[in-house]
Amino acid sequence: MERVAIQDHQLLVLADGETPAARNNAKGHLFEDFTALLLHEYGYEAPNTSDLNVHSDGIEIDVTAVAVISRHRAVVECKSYTSNVRAQACTSFLGKLQLARYEEDGDVYGYLFAIPRLVAEGEEVARKAMSKDKLFRYFNVTDIVDLLRKRRIISDAPRKNTTPYPFSDPAVIITEHGIFSCSKILDPHTHLANAVLVWGKEGAPVPEPVIELLKTDTYSAGLPVQSTQEADAEKHSLRLEESTPLTIVRVRGSSADFEYQLPASPEYFIGRGSTVQELESFVNQLTGSLVLNAQSGWGKSSLALQLKRIVDARGGYSIVVDSRTATVTRFVSEVLRVASHEAQELGHISLPEDSSWASLTSSLWTLKRAEWAAAKRPFLIFFDQFENVFQDEQITREFRDLTLMLRDSELPILIGFAWKTDLVAWTESHPFRLRDEIRSSSTFISVGPMRAREIETLLRRLERSLETQLSRDLRQRLREYSQGLPWLFKKLGGHIIRQLGVHGKSQEQLVSEGLNVQSLFDSDLAGLSPVESDALRHIARFAPVSAMEVTEKYNAGAIQSLLDSRLVVALAGKLDTYWDTFRDFLNTGRVPIEDSYIVRQSPRAVAELLFAVTAAGGDASVSDLSEELHVSTKVIYNRSREPRLFGLTAYEPNRVRILDDLLNAQDFETEMRRRVASALRRNKAYSAFLGLAERQGDGASISAYARELTNVFPAVDAQPQSWVMYARSFALWFHYSGLAILSRDTLQIPPDGYSPTTSLRGSRTQRSHRDSNGHSNAFVVRNPKAALDFLQRLAASPLSQEEMNSLPRNSRRAINEVIALGLAHRSNGLIILSEGVVDSSHQVSASALLDALRTVPGGSNALGRIERDPHVSSYELGAEIRDAIGAEWGQSTLFKVGKDFRSWAKRAGVEVLRARALEESREEDDRLF
């Protein structure tokens, strides 16, 4: 006698048609007829259909019917899905039934057919409703099958054709040719399905079209379909065919810290403390599903292996499967079979003798009837690289059904999924609804990049591997360029280890030429032969692609070489690139990762350096620049970083050299601005500004932008005030390059056609002040005391460069000020007083000071205002200078600059009286506000 492994039947509505719409239409009418048949068996006339909906998950129909004898009305809903029907369907129907009773003002019967059945919560609601309401009935698939058997509409398989093999997955088939039954036949050893047996009621023949329709349905999954008549004609039970075995590939972890081609094994796993706690909480549940979401390379696979470690540490069973081998729907039941048998060998579970792995439904029924170990140990099945499953809607639906059925069954099984969120191919073909149903039914964890502390741990591990300390510049580059992405840091780390150890390069050279992922990918491709390069790009384009297909098209030796170099990995007969980001690079020619570095120096600080280098012919040593600008060599190194990142200067140890094509450009400032803008457009910080500005209405405050930058650079650890400084530096560069407009503390998106007017030194280009050599002299005077004291000293004797270098910083600043004013100059290593600066009594000449003040940007206008109104406020004088150089100053700075200019004017012999108060100035000159 046959053994039935699954109690619940499936309901298959099969129809032919030239198009999907035609088939759905035919299925709808068949289901309508089937509903009428059910109601007829309960004494109702042919129903009137009010709503019919056929979709990918099943069929829904709403009808009303009238009883033949009593003439009472019935409201009926029939829902046939691939998985259990939600509880909401029952509560919604009960509400509709009550409304119908209000309208009818009498007894109205209600019938809810839910196939295969309501979820557990819905069944409880339905049973409770039936106990209180005698006019309401709920039918699941078992009730329906019992009715069909009692009315002899269907029957068991004829006894004369009884097979010695066990049956599984019984189903009722509804076709235009009639109603039939079928089951899958199991191999007695593997308990996998080998064939499908179909029969009519009481031995009635099965039409050939029914068999053909069943062969093409997902139920048969490619298995041979035979009727009982065929088996009888062959004089044996069935022609069984052995199922094609599926390969289950397990995710393997790395064997070293910087083996970036593989996810990190638990022993090399770093940080992620809060996420690991969430994983531990999930394991504590002992049942349910989990979704890990993240972008490419953010550590989903490493976390999956970490989850496996947690389960193993608690004495449970776990398996992490690579989902890229999921090409057929029975992949899910096969993974369940493999995992269950491995768990049984470990003593976690005892499977029933009549197990069935013919389908997802039968597999879960098998696990329901299994004996689980008394001790509560976690049982985990994790599906990694799951985004590949979304390429096939039928396979995605199988996984969706697994999630929903597990939730309803409350089996002590944990299921996990990991897919990336940056898929470019997720367009209209992507099964969004199925994906969302998986996610909404699961514990959801969104994985972010690594934080600063975790990157610091990796930096220390890298230093241990190198047996040397990393330079500050190299450490900072690694922090910024890795962007908190574990795989990118490991790839960069491995690159540094090879370059320092094998190629003997210095850390300074690596900073200039090695720290971007595209150069690493370029180096991956550099040593490939033309055949290997073509084969690699073919694999990237069609990945995962059949190894047989590739080896037929390309030389097997070339493919083996790609495998040996780990540019390509093999997965159950298929080939793929070692990383999806590398695949995107091969397909698009670019790395889908923006530049990620922080701008720390302001344009004015960089301008001082660049124009000093320009004055030296475009090439100067760090030590010479240090002496020229009176700053330490460390400051020169810091200021030279931004020009290198923007593509303005070349990297040469201990030198700053402006690139020749920039130096020889027809318009130096315009070309420099163009390069800065081009570089900043590629930076994540600019994308972050655009996103923030659009959310807040085309603009953003510096403080808001500073908060946004903390998310853009998660691996950089800085104080809140430092982030404000970084935000302001970015804002100044955006303003200079024309990518944004900085107005006081607000950064705005510029209008179409906007042309920036600010020079690198901070003055507006149309008001730039240059000396006879074309060098800008835009600067702001400070309090004159220190400068005048220095002039008095120079009146006695010149000052050597060595003597100047030994002076305090404030004194050196005063020296630079009098040189900029033309009151002193450098000659043969000495600082000499300019002619006419002192009079015959060796006192500083007031007329010389007055001439010098007129050369200050805004100085002539400010002097004119003092002459017209000696009581003019310091605020107004500061505003004149601010407008001349195009600066963005606050109120306190305006007062300070104006006050210092007033002091210079007084020393220059200009009549200066007590300054008017700010309130009086407001009344006289509203334009300042």
C-alpha cells in the first residue's frame, strides 16, 4: 500500500493558451467552474461572480449564490495560493459577511475556501468564528479533498497500479478535460522524486493534453509524467528516472588577514559589535528568518560565517550556502535535505522513515514529523549571495514560500538570507514584491561599513604583517580610501604588503600611485594575455556562466590561468569573477566607488603654497618653501596634499612641482579651477552635499553638512569641531570651483549657467590686485604696532634670513606684512628697508605708509570714507575691505579688520576721530544689512 508523506493536497489549475494573458483567463474560468461545483455539492445554484483575479501566486474569486431549496443567499470567497493564506483574509471576509447581513436584513451564509489553508493565526480566528456563527463555514484543502472524494469526483490511485514506491505531494488537477489526481513517486533510498503519476477517478483514462499540461507546470519540475494506464500497459509499476543531483556549494572563509578574495573567517573577523549582538539575539529565537542587507563588499558573507560560528559555539548545526548555484526550484528542498541528513548524523534530529524531499511542502512536512533533540540547539541554514536568485521569479517564489511556511509552522529552524542593495540590474524584471515579502517576514539587519575603531584594528594588523609602522599619510589614505569597506581595505593592505616587501617601494611612493582601487584592478589585468582578457570579460558579462560554455569558446589553459590567479572562481560548474565590484569594473570600465578623501586645507592656504611654487618656476623643494613661507616643513607637506589630490601637482619626494600642462595653461586660474571641480565631482563628499541640499531645498548649513560628513567617512574618527572645519574646507573649495555658492554659513547649489568669480587666494577675479610681476598682493593688514616696530629696526640695519627664522611667529608675520605693503623687500638673502620709508630723522614716513595703504585691496575706498567722515565706523571700513577681496566674514571679523585699518590710517597721518557706534551706522547706511 502506498505511503503518503504529505497530508495537504495541492490544487493545480492547468490551462492552455498562446499567451500568459490567455492562459490566465482560461484558468480563471476553470476555477470559477470549480467553485460552482463545490457550491453545487452543498445545494446551491450556479453562482454569480463579483470578482475574479488570477496572478502569479494563485487565483482569487468572490461569488454569491442562492440555495436551491431554502433560497437563502451565500457570500463566498475562494483563494488558492502557493502558500498558506494570511489571517487577514479571514477577518476581512467576516467583515464583508456582516455587511451583507446588514444589507439583506436577514440570514446570509458565508463560505471561505482557503487553499491550502489559513495560517495558524487565521485558522484560530476561523474556528472561533464557526463556534459562534453557525452560518459561517471555513474550508481548507483537506476539507475540499474530502468533499471531492465523498462525491466520487476524485479517487485514490487504482489498486492494480499500486507502486511499491512511496507517494508524495498529492495534488488535484483542474482542467477543461475534467478533474484528475496526481502524486510524485519517491526513490526509496534518497526519498527524492523520480516521476509523477496521474490518474482519473476510479481508473478513468487521462487525456494526453492533461499529461502535457502537467509536464510544463512547475509542479512536475521536469520529472517524467505517466498515467496509471501507461504503467499498466508496461506491465510494471513505473519507469523511474534518477533525478539529476544538485551541487550545494558552501561559503568558505579566508585563511589570512588580507586575503580579500574570500569573506573573513571568524578567526580574522573584526568588530561589528552591535551587529553581532543582533545576530546572537536572532539565534536565541531558535526559529524564524533573517535578512542581511548591505552594499557590495560591506561584509555580508563575513557576518554569515560569524553567525555560523555563533550557532556552532552553542552546539547547534549550521550551513552557509552560496545561492549562485540555485538554478531550479528544487534547490531549496535539496538544501533542506542535505542539512537535515547532516544534522541527523550529529544527533540533532531524527527523520521519519517515510521522509520526502520531493518539494518544499513535503520537505517541511518531513521536518514537522521529525524528532528533535530535547536540548534546544539552534539549526541554521543561510543562503548567501542571494541577489542572483532574483534573476528567476519562480526560484524567488520558492524561497518566499519557505520563509512564509517556516513562520507558520514554528519549526525550530533558522533561515538566513544575504543580498546586496546596490544591484544595477534591479529594474522592472526584479521580483520586488517577493523580495519585500521575504524581508517583511524576517528579522532585518542593515549592515553598514566599518567604523573608525575597526579600521584602526586592521591598521595595526597590517603594521604587524609589515613589521613596521605606517606613515601618518599612508594611514590616513588607507582610512579614507577604504571607506570602511572590509574587502577594499584588505585588498589595499595586500597591495601594500606586496609593494613594500616584493617591489621595495617606499610608503611615499605608494601614497602617490597605489591607493585607489582602479589602479589595483588595472594591475590585476596588466599581466593577462589577450585570450585571458577576452575570456575574463566574457565571464564578467554573463556571470555566473557555465564553465563548459566558456571552455568551448576559449582555451581551457587560459581559463585555468584565471582560476589559478583567483580572478575567476568556480561554483558548481559555473564561473564568476572573484568579486562583483571587479565584475562591474570589467563591464562598465569604471569602479562604482567614488573618491573618498577629506579636504583639510582652505583654498587660501593652498594658494600661498602654489603661488610660491609658481614664483620659483613651478618646482621648489619643501625646505625652500618652508623658508620662503616661514612655516615648518610639516605645514608644507600638509598644504601640498590637496593639490596632489586635485591633479595640480605631481608627487615627488621632498618637492612640490606643478604639472607642466597646468603651468603652461593659457589661463592658469581657469585651468586650476576646472581641475579642482573635476576632482571634487568624483568625491563622495560632493554627492553627499547634493543629496543634503536637495532634501533641504537646494541648500545646507555648514553644521548640517558637517553632520552628513560623519556618515560619508565612517572610518575617520574626529571631534565634532573638526567635522565642522572639514565641512567648511569642502565648502570653500566648492565655492572656488563653482560647484556651490557659500554665503555666510550656508552652502547652496548654484543656478544653471553660474560662473564663479572668486580666485584661489580669495579675492574676486574682476577686482584682483597684482604687482608689476603679476603676483597677487591681496591681504588684510593687522594691528600696525609690530610692523612699525620692525620697520624701525630695519632703519638701523638689514635683517638676514637666518635672523628672521629665529624670530617668534608674530614677528615673522609682521615682516611678511611690511614686505607685502612694499615697505621692505628681500635682496641677496637680506630683508632691506625700501627707499623713502624713513625720513631724515630715521622715523617711518607717514606719506610712505599712506601710499602703502592705498595698495591694500579696498584700501583706497576705506581711506576715502575716513577723509569724508573721520567718525566712520570700524564696521564700515571692514566691509570695504571684505567686498574688495570677496571674503565671507562675520560681524566680529569686520570690526577687527576695520579697527586695524583705522590704526594704520592714523599712523599714516590721516585725521581719524572716535568711531561712530554700530547702531548709528545702521541708520546711515542700511545697505550693509
